[in-house]
Amino acid sequence: MIECAYYLNRYDDLERILRRYLSDHAEDIEMEFCLAGCLFKQSKLAEAESLARQIAGFPQIAMSSDR
């Protein structure tokens, strides 16, 4: 499913499906990482970075306006 969504550039649909899945399976780190990648592909960079940092256990940092 994820590969198909990437191939078809259907990131908005993939985001919706992953969020729904993760609402019931919050412990699935692999799917959280897929969601971060999906957000990145949609240029939702701040949200993608925040999720990736959360997954990796890194602290959140303030985003500067010139970034």
C-alpha cells in the first residue's frame, strides 16, 4: 500500500490512512516513520521533522524563520 501510494503520488490519502492506523496502533514505530516520510513528501517539513525526532528520541528544537 505504501509503495503504491508513493508511486501514484497519493500522499494525502496515505497520510489519512496512516493516521487512522496509528490511532489504533500507536506502538508501530515503522508506520510512524512512514508517516514522517509521507509528511516530508507533502512539504509538511516541520511536522515531519517533529515526528522523526520523536521517533528517534531526540529533543524538539525551535524552528527558526530562516530555515
